[in-house]
Amino acid sequence: GLGMRLTDCYSFPRQMMFGALSPRNDSLISLMGNEVGIQCKKMGIHINYAPVADLNSNPKNPVIGTRSFGEDKQRVTRKAQLYAQAMQKCGIIAVAKHFPGHGDTDVDSHKGLPVINHTKAFVDSVDTYPFRRMCSLGVRGIMVAHVQMNAYDNRKGMPATTSEAIVTDLLRKEMGYKGLIITDGMDMVGLTQKYSRGE
């Protein structure tokens, strides 16, 4: 919510706290998403880079952790979808991140390029699962991560954000996603170690 960036706004708990809720209390996620949507609208903000749809699957991950709803792909998907739908009902574009999955990494993409070496079958059944489901359920935005996903593009130092195999072939064509695609921060080392600022 706005409290992440603005000092005088309410800060909601991290997604991990909502991930700990039993399914019977998941309506609280919808209530939070609605309130975040209302606050964004009042500020003239049209897009919120949330929810995080990554699985918290690597205890050594320095950047996802509490930002994730958890490690169970179905629960993460359900909770992320509730958050996204509530914001979108308020007219805010929700953005699921960090495609194709930043959860099973041990490098912070702000500081380097994480490399994921899982098989394509594993990636498709685990890492991309929440994004595949959210695409089919109408999330309006997807943020692509600065991660190297070797199952789809094993060129050395190639972040997913600039990989045609991942953005075009996987996300647009195979998954049929028609919504807004956004890159993660353009000043992050996961991208700038390969490209100059001009590029």
C-alpha cells in the first residue's frame, strides 16, 4: 500500500502475515486490497505493483521472504488473486510479480543476476504456476524479474526481462497473456550488469 512509499499513510502487514491466515479468514485480504485500491485512487495512482506472486521456496532468498504469501503454490495463488481482484474492482491495475518466479533464488536482483537452474517441467509446475493461474483469472499487469531462467533461455547473463523466449514466447504466446507487461526496476544490477543505461 501507500505506506511503503509515503510516511503519512497506513502500512499494512507484509504478505507473509496474510499468508498465515487460514482460508476461512482470507476475506481479510480482499478487505486490504479494497482499502489499498481506495487509497491509490484518492492519490491519483492507477497502477500498484502488487501482489507478489512468488513462492517463498528458498530460505536463503534475501529479497522475497516476507513479501510472499508463502510456499504453497495454490494458497499463494488464491491469496494473490484475492488481493489483485479487490484492487481491480476499485479501478486500479494490479501487477503480479516477479515473473517467471523469483522465489527460489539466493541472490537479490537489486545487487546481481539470480540464476535458476530448474528443469522446464519443474518451473512450469512450481515457479510459473501462480502467474499462469492469475493470467487466466484476469490480472491486468505482470512484472518480469531480472532473473536468468535457464530452462527457457540459458544464454549467459540474460535476464528474463529482456528475453524474447520468456516475455514473448512464454508469457504472450504460450500463456496467452494479453495484459500489461512491465519490467522490474531499470536501475537494478540484475539488468545493468548486462546493459548500459542507454541500452
